[in-house]
Amino acid sequence: MALRKRWRSLERKTVGAAPDAYGVVEFGDDDGDVLRAAAGFLPDELREELSYGDATKVRWKRAQSADHAERLLADL
């Protein structure tokens, strides 16, 4: 099951808008297909993908803790 959030363009502005919180994040391509999902500290996950990944889209769901983010990821 994918996140029920709208896709955002993965760019520096989007990384800056991410909350300083843990969460689960999906990275997608131009067609909106999910390339991969991860759990972690949202700004770090987005920065890493922007620098080294090939995703062009992103969406996330905020979690209450790192453990909660891992549980959300397991439910995807």
C-alpha cells in the first residue's frame, strides 16, 4: 500500500520544507511510480536522495518517533 499523499517535486525547496521529524518517505519517478521507500529523519532522507538518488518526486508521512517510522514503513 502506498502513501495517500500527493507527490511533490524533489528539489532543494522541498527538502527545506520537510519537517524536522522522523517519518516514512516514498521516492518516485516522473510517472509517479514508487522507486523506493525509507524510514528515518525526513530532512536527511530527502537530502541523501536529492544528492545521490534518481527520484524526481517525493511524498512523506510524519511519525512520532524513529520506531513509529519503522512501523509505518513495514505497513507499506
